[in-house]
Amino acid sequence: MAIDTAIVARIARLARLPIPAQDAAQTAAGLSRVLDLAAQLADAPLDGVEPMAHPHAQTLAWRADAVTESDRADALLALAPDARAGLYAVPKVIG
Amino acid sequence: MASDIAQLAQALRARKISAAESTRQALAAAQARADLNAFVTLDEQAALGAAARADAALAAGDASALAGIPFVHKDIFCTKGMRTTCASRMLENFVPPYDAAVVERLAAHAAVSLGKANMDEFAMGSSNENSFFGAVKNPWDATRVPGGSSGGSAAAVAAGIVPFATGTDTGGSIRQPAAFCGITGLKPTYGRVSRYGMIAYASSLDCAGVLARSAGDCARVFAAMAGHDARDATSVDRPCDDYVGALSTTLQGIKIGVAREYFGAGVEAGVDAATREALREFEKLGATLVDVSLPYAHLAIPAYYVIAPAEASSNLARYDGVRYGHRCADPQSLEDMYARSRGEGFGAEVKRRILVGTYALSAGYYDAYYLRAQRARRVIANDFAEAFKQVDLIAGPTTPTVAFKLGEKTSDPLAMYAADVNTVAVNLAGLPAISIPAGFSENLPVGLQLIAPAFAEARLLATAHQFQLATDWHAREPSA
Amino acid sequence: MSWQPVIGLEIHAQLATASKLFSGASTAYGAEPNTQAALLDVAMPGTLPVPNRAALDKAIAFGLAIHATIARQSIFARKNYFYPDLPKGYQISQYEAPIVGNGTLCVRTDDGRTLEVVIERAHLEEDAGKSLHDAFHAATGLDFNRAGVPLLEIVSKPVLHTAQDAVAYMRAVHTLVRWLGVCDGNMAEGSFRCDANVSVRRAGADKLGTRTEIKNVNSFRFVEKAIEYEIERQIRALENGEAIVQETRLYDAAAHRTLPMRSKEDADDYRYFPDPDLPPLMVTDADIEAVRMALPELPDARRRRYVEALGLPESDAMQLCADKHVADFFEAVLAALPDQAKMCANWVLGEIAAALNAANLSIEASRVSAPALARLLARIADGTISGKIAKDVFAAMWAGEGDADAIVAARGLKQISDTGALESAVDAVIAEFPKQLAEYRAGNDKLLQFFVGQAMKGLRGQGNPQQLNALLREKLK
């Protein structure tokens, strides 16, 4: 599977992972190698097989509608790299 | 010190040793084997506090079989007030405000946690070389890897520092290091142990389990860990068996399927020989060996290395430098913050899997990669279902090779991924499996994997236990 | 050459649950920032979603009310994108298999037409947090109280052709979700929001034009204005030979125009896939029946009943059924006066509505309860007081002076039906106004009302109007 540097750039952007331009070709080659593994799936007789997302034929369990959590803003905000006035803070989002 | 739970529990109960003493011994042993780099965090104060509570429980006479037993948690389980790093720079200073279900349950049994074990970053790796805190060394040969991702857990048990450790297994991360380190590792059925508080790598595959010296000890710990938890929607609400009580079940009449695909071209001769010898032992114990085939086994690695990265790419999106974890210095903009925080916080293998997973899910590739891998998952699971119509368990070597050299496979991800060739299918199908010491090759331990149908852990553990009653591979210890 | 606008709406109705869709944090509005953000809501590593049964039941209730298909198996999927107010880096939503599919809502327009609007799907999803861009000088603040609040996204087919029809549809959905109790409908608090997809095409063309999406408009009036503006803008552009750019636009109410949102440097690619933390959502027939049993009579059915069984005019029935609380109030009054549907409707839509409006109260907070109003109306029905006097009594009741009977008694407002008293009042006015009598007898019928008025004045307004009328007609001959 040929992954070119343009695809790497698009994927890296989607994943918010910076790939320095000088590493793009090497990253592309590395990804191609891993994705070559997946190429083995292409040759397998899998058409029409129902995809399997969960290991068991399990159904979703539900909880009752009850408020079970209390305020823990102080403890949680204390973990934040930047918290002010009860809010998490990030560099200004424009627009 | 006593290296297995049964012995130590007896000594604790007889008050021949206190939990505090056994904890101090374990801490000292951990210090003495700092060379293994098996731990990310040791918390003496917390451990001694837990030991004091265990001693009180023991004195009161109502203590669990695990009371006062020292152990370590893989550093993937959230521990309230104790940093939980996932061996990543991203979470280097992350101190969770809550305990994982597994942490709660073992604490309720008064087991004494010494701290947190080293691992591959975010559980992505098969050699424990992908840790922000450095590689872990194999106690049998310090130039070799202990396996991964639960490498610190495996090394700590193999070196006799603690009788057991918790681990997680997404594609072999308990069984493969157990095999490489000559110990016993149980990966339970998906959904049998709560994932609540266990940091996610690939949620539909991740499974908490245990690494210990013997199947009996695994049963004791597993009995404490297992059970329904309403906080995990994939946790299964059905009663647990008496895993310890069932250990005495003999092998009479049991059929063990020998999966020919697990003895494929990549399997070293020494591993092949040791495994086959071990299988003869099962026969002696009354089991019947039956050849079985898992025709889609070859699709397990390709399917796994699409599905796991896809889920990981999404699971790891939360590490954005906003609410916890690493944020880059002096971000110039939101995008700069995202890019540098994630770029600095994640190691190379984690980044590789995020990119692979992002690609596999992205528009235009979803059907050919993610969806196709899900189809492969189905036929792989069906293989097992078919085989289990004929046999009670399936056996094969846990890994194709013994522990390889540090650095030997770091330059080629595919070579590294091949170490999981016999383990990943089990995760895709959500089945329980155990790796038990089955002999040696080149003076390094060989692991035998037994796979059971879903929720048949009692049979799995009993079979392994019966083998261990008849053999002493699991009792071998590396020289310090 | 004329143009046909095509409009589809995506309505986000916040489901009225106590706790969030996947965590036990409160959904109450207006709390201090981040005090209702549980571990899951800030995406603490290791936390897992566990879905709220009440949210599912409310989604099913909505589906049943629009005669939709309720999926026996539906899937929660992850929609992946980065934004600071999206804590997990993905939103749990439904993509390929929504819980509600293919329903229809009958919408009455103001001008009396009926629209059958097809609702393509309605799916469960969690809300994001709130970005406060003006919180700090060079930083955006984030409040995750909203994160994880359950939403039902209701997606219509693009079958609407005017801004007015779009708003009529939106109002009908608003009425319905409130009627069902699945959403409080509070638009100011963001509980009911709307995105509008707008395109225009040549009249008669099959193919849809390029559409734009107007995001997050939070009042009926603004939705109407925004769509109107957008239709005009697109027509103007097309007539000038320009192409419409598929984009997301925001409505600037102050300037009355839509503006493109800052274009993202990269295209969205949400990488939906089934959430591995959440196995398939299975709904059984029994689950659906349980919800169906608990459903209230739906507004359409009730409106039809008011017209057909009670004989109310369509317009009264529509007004009553625009709000379940109003309709329920009406029914409570009607229960005491089963033969007086029209009078009950008149009073609920007239005096009660006006008084509530003046006091800025909702009908649940009415100062005159339904039973109290019924007791007042009973006095009209049994002839104790006239309708006119009743209005004064109502005003006194509203002011808290007590029950209808007590006020009538205290003020001596009991209607005079005694023939002797009425006759002497009639005789007196006939004697007093000979000129008007002559004119009346010469054929000026309109003067009857003059005599009624004068006689009523003599009776201090308490004369029985029907009797008085009859008596005057007789005597004026």
C-alpha cells in the first residue's frame, strides 16, 4: 500500500500529530509497511461476512436516570495544565 | 521470601510473618532489582499503610486469601492519589482522582500494592521497549526483553519480587510476557473483569488479567478481580464460577485441540519441541489430543493491526493538553497546543498506531481497512467456535520464539508484531486464555497457551493447574 | 424564471432527563461552571460510558408519536474530531443505525394548510461542552457542565419550501416534544436548537441545488428570518451567475444576514465507527409497548377529538392543542361542564390566556385554577350571573378575592331573573325614552340594544340578558 507524503500530511492533520516535513517520507514508508499487513485482508474471502465490532453477542446494559455524581470541580480542575476561575483555559479559539 | 500466594498466605495466617514484614521484604527486593526497571512508581508509605490494614484484617481472622500479599499494578490502572502514567510522557505526572475497579477489588481483599509496574506506552508493544521510563529487562537474561506490554509486571513476578501482578492483554500483553519470563499469565474472557479505570488502548480487545507463578495463584487473584461492574457497559452480568475450588478438576476425558496453525513456519524449533513435549504431559494426565484447524488464523495479525490502531486513534484523542496530562510549553495557538502537546507527549510507536488507525477509519479507506478487518474478526471468531464443537481447549505455543534481544526488533515494527501471531486471535474473539511455563529453549522459558471457550476460565485454570501439579517448569526461577 | 427553495431542518432537542446520557452528572441548567462535570464528562482516562435508560425511552416516545420505525437494534458510534469543548476527542452519536427512522409529522400552517413532513431519522447523541471565547483576554474558557447532556437530533427530509413552513414545522416539533415531556423546549437555555439546510433550484428541476447550513439558531423568529435571508441571498447569487458554496453559515440577528463561518482549513472527516465501549442497543417489542402505554394522547388525536366530539372550531382546537398544559387545563374545566365545551374553550383561550399573558405566567402557574374557573362558568351556565358580570368576577378571582360564589355573594352580583323586577325596569325605560320608542316602532331595530342597555343600567347590570331581551321585544311592539 503506497502511502505518499500528501496522505501522511492529511492523516497527521486529522490526528493532530505533527510530522516534520523532513520525516514525512520516512513516516510514509513506515505506514506503508504496516498497512501492507492489512493488504492480506483484501485477498481473503470476506465479502458478505457480517462485520464484528464486539467480542460477544452482547447487548447494551442501561442505568437508571439518577444523579449519582457530585461536584468535583476543584479536584478535576487541579489536574488541568491551565485552569482559571473555575474554567479550563486554552489558547484563544478564533472564530 | 515465599514466592507464591498459597505459601505466603499460609505464613501470614499462621502469623509466621506479618503483612508489614512481607511488604518490607518485597520493597527491598524491588530495590535490589532496580536493574530490571520493572517499576515506574514504588510507594513505600502507601504500601505499608495497606500492609497495616491487612495485618488488622488477618488479626481479626476474617481475611481474604490475598490479605497481606504484596503485588504491583500495571501502570495502566488508575490509582487514586498515585500517579498513573501508562509509561507515557503524556501522563508522566497524572494523578487520577479515582481508583480502577480492579484496584478497588484487590484493595477490598487487603492485597498490598507496592506501586506501579513498567509497561509499553499505552500498552502498545511486545517487548516493553516502548516505555517513556525505559525498557524492562528479562530476569532470565538481562540482555533480552521481558515481552510486552505487561513487561514490568512479568519481570517483577519472575524475579520473585512479588507473587503476582496485574496486567492487561489487548493482543497478548499478559500471555506473551508471561511466556518470555517463565511465569503464568491469565487473560480472562472479555467482559469478565471490569475495564472501569483501566486506561483504554483498544476498547473491544482490552482485558484485565493477572500474572503469577502458577495457575492456582492466577485463580486466587482472578477470583478477586472478576465479576460484574455496572460502570462498564461491556461487563458481563453473569455469576462467576468457583475458580479456586475447580482447580482440582482432573483432565480425565478432556479434549485438547492442537491447532496446527500455531506451529507454523515462524515457530522456533526449541519452542516447537518444548510445546509438543508439554502436550504429551497433558495426554499422560488423561487428556486426549485432537488436531484442529483454525483456517483463518493468518488473518489475525492483519485484522488486529487495523482494529486495535483504529480504536486507539479514537481512544487517544482525549490527550489534547486541555484537562490533564502533558501540555507543551507556551502554546502560540490552539493548533500549536494540540500539535506540540501530542507530538511531545506520545512516543514513536503510539504515534505510528494513531496514524495507522486514523488512516484505517478515514473516508475512502474505512471499507477496505476497518470494515474488512471487522469481517475478518468474525471469521476468526467462527474458527474458534467451530473448533470448540470438537474440543474443550485449544493449545499451542504462546509465542513463536523465546525472549528476543533488546533492540533486536525495534527497527522493524512488522517483526515486532509477529511476536503476537499466536495471541491476538484470542482477543479478537474475546476468549479466555492462559500461558503456562512449558519448558526451556536455549535456557529461556517457553510458554504454552491454552485457549478456552468464553467464560470457561474454571476449566482453563484447572487444566493448567493439573499440568503444574505434574511438572515443575513454573517453579523454576532465574538466578539473580 | 422562478426559483424553488428547499429546506430541511436538524433540530436538537435536549432530552429532559435528570442525569446525562452516559454519566450520573446532573443536567440542571445554570450551575457554576464545571460543577456538573463528572469524571466521564471531562474524559478522565479509564472512564466508560453507561447509557441512561430514560433517554432511550424518551427517544422511543418521540418515535412512536411520529409513527416512525423504532430500530430493534441500533448502534452508538463515535464521531471523531478535535475541538476544545469536545473532551474525548469524539462525540458519541448514532450514525448508521439510529433509534428512530422514517416518521411523519402533520403540521398545520397559519394559513390553514396541512403539511406532511417526513422525519428521516432521530438519533441519540451527547452534547459538547461550552466554549467561552470572551472569558479571558487571550484564552478561551471551557465549561463541561453541558458535556454529555442527552440530545435527540431530529432530521427532516428537505421537503419544506418556505421559511414560514419551516418554522411551522419547527413549532410543531416543539409542541410535540413538550407535549410528550421528552424536552422542556426552553430555547433560551439551549434545550431546543435548530440548524437549517437551505438550497434553491429552478422551479421544476429535480436535482437539489448546492446547500448551505445555518447553524444553531435559537428562536422561531430568527429561524424564519435567517432562512428568508439565505433564500434571497442564494437566488441573488445564482441570478448573478455565481455558484453557491457548500458551507456552514451563522445568522447575525442584529444585522439580519447570514455569514460564512470561518472556513476550516481542512475538510471534515469524522471517521465514524461503532463505539467499542457500547455494545449494540437492543430494543424489544415489550420495551416499545411499555413506552407506548405511557404515551399521552397525542396533539393530533386530541385536536381531532375536540373538533369531532366536542364540536369546537378548528382554530380553537389548534390553539388549545398548541400546548399540552393548556389543553389539559381546558379538559379539567370541561370535566365539570361537559356540555359547555365552547364556553370553556372561549374562557381558556380568552380571559385565562389574556390574564396569563399580562402577568407573564405559564398556565401551570395560573392564579385561577381549572376547578375555580369551572365553578365560575357553572354560574353562567345556571343563569346566576351573566357572562359580562362573570368577567368582573374573574378579575376579582385573579386578584385573589376568593371563589366565584363568594365574590358574587359579597358583591351582590346575583342575576335578576324575577319577571316582576325586569318588567318594571322595562316599563321605566319605555316611559323615559318616548322619542327612541317612536323611532324603534318606525323600523329602527338597532335601538333594541339601546333599550337593553338602559334597562340593564337600571338593574345595575344584573338583569338576565336573555329574559330582558325577550321582554323588551314584546313590550316595544
